[in-house]
Amino acid sequence: MIGDTKVLFSGMQATGNLTLGNYLGALKNWVNLSEEYLCFYSVVDMHSITVRQDPAELRKRARNLLHLYIAAGLDPEKACIYFQSHVSGHAELAWILNCFTYMGELNRMTQFKDKAAKHSDNINAGLYTYPVLMAADILLYQADVVPVGADQMQHLEITRDIAQRFNKIYGDVFTIPEPFVGKAGARVMSLQNPEKKMSKSDENPNASIYLTDDPDTIVRKFKRAVTDSEGVIAYRDEQPGVRNLLDIYCACTDKTPEEAVKEFAGQGYGTLKAAVAESVVSVLRPIQDRVKELEKDKAYIDRIIKENAEKAEYYANKTLRKVKHKIGYPDRIR
């Protein structure tokens, strides 16, 4: 809580290309939250380097992600949109919190096991302590709420455990964050395997719609989307491919599943796929147009990067000074 306003923190990694799932499941909802909370939306580039990155590509993707934040509707004058690596407090607090995190807790983190299996040639300490840096991200801004999906809930739980442990020793230092419970974003599944979420790291390019995909690519990917042999457009778990298409259509048109099923009654999957593709193109076109404008306005983006880094650093340092004093670091003479 800062003043009378609750604080919300979230972020996305500067790796891969953002998908339609990232937008409909999270980014779209972030826009409305800026009216109710003091929001810190980070481009979490520090998290990105647990996997080897091409330096020039990482810089490019980080800036592109910032463009997409703004193009999607986030107002950088209201929400604090910044690069994680520009605020050294993230790394400083992460080290301190490492000393209040138990090995057994980190050993239980399922995401480490999953990523270690995918990157067996680079199982580094950063990958192992990733949840502690995530805890630092959240606690640094005294976040009251954090929007999390089911796959991130374990990270929020360990953040709460670390904060409570620190507070028990040193008093009321950290706000204990709660999961954000609001209007759920659309759960968008893979177009090629509707049993799993659409992912920006999917090796099959036809499985995901990227926010930068042109209209022809979007139409082509939906034409190839997996459905089934039933030939009936119904919204039910037994038809995950069709249900996923209907979910996307509803998220893009603000229609209910019942309305969508009624609209496509008696029609084939080809008609449904074409309509879904058209709805997605309509949603993404203004975002893509705005990105092109932002790419040309380097001075504006540079100003946002500088000012929001300073804003984030101001709030981060308030917490960090308190933490350093509590644990016994010598006071800095200014």
C-alpha cells in the first residue's frame, strides 16, 4: 500500500514473441488494473538470462516488449513500465532473500525441474534461485496483489513464506502479497495441441499466434488448427480444439460461449476458423499499428525508459534501505 492505493506487480520475460495467449490472458487485463492500483509492470530481462541469450537480440526483444506494453493500452504515465535490469534493487534484495530461503523450498519448485529437463546442458544457480529473484521483484515494491496463473502460484507461495519468515525476525517490513482475484483472462490453448497452453516457446510455429503475426499468417495458422472428427460446433470439454477456438472468438468479440455456439449452429469448422481468424486480426491490428508508431518515436520511448526507471528505483530504494538497516548493514553516509 502506498498512501491509500494498493500496489500491484507483474512482469513478462523479454524472451520469445508474445502470443495471443499472453495478451488475452494477462496484458489485456493489466490495462484496467492501472485505474485501480499503483501498478509496476516490469520487463523482466534479469530472469531471461537463466537461459543463454544473444545480447543484441535480448536488448531488441526487451525494447519490443516495452513497445507492446504501451501498444496494448498501458499508460506509462499511470503504470510504471520499466526494465528490471535498470533497478539494481532487484539483485540486491534477491541476495538478501537468498539468505532467508531454505534449500528444501527451492528443491520443491516444479518449474526448476521442468526447465532443468529442457536445458540439461545449462543447469545454473540462477535457474535454481529464480524463485528468490521473483520474490524480490514482488516484495521490493511492497506489492499487495500479484496476478498469477495456476502455473505461477507456487512462486507466490514461496514469496509469502520468505516475507513472513523475514517479518517474524525483524518486524513488519514486507507486505504479504495476495494472489490477484479478478476477472480471469482468457485461457488460450495451443492450436496444435489444445490440451496445453499456447506458449511463446513452442517449437511448432503453427501452435501459437504471435502479436506480430500478419493477417495472412494468422488466417493460415487458424486453418491448420486442430479440431476433431465430430463436425459439430459445441462448447464442451470433449472437444478441446473447438472449445479453444470458441474461447478465442469470445475473448475477441466479448460474446458468451452460448452466443457463439448459436451463431455457428449448423456450420462447419472452416467457417468457425475463418471467423476466429478475422476476430483476432481485428484485435491485433491496432496494437501492431501502434507498435510501428512507437518504433519511430525513439525520443518518447527513451524518456519513458528513463523516467519510469527512476520512479521504480525510488520505490525500490525505500524498501531496500529499510531491509538493509534491519539486517545490520552499516548506514550509508550521504
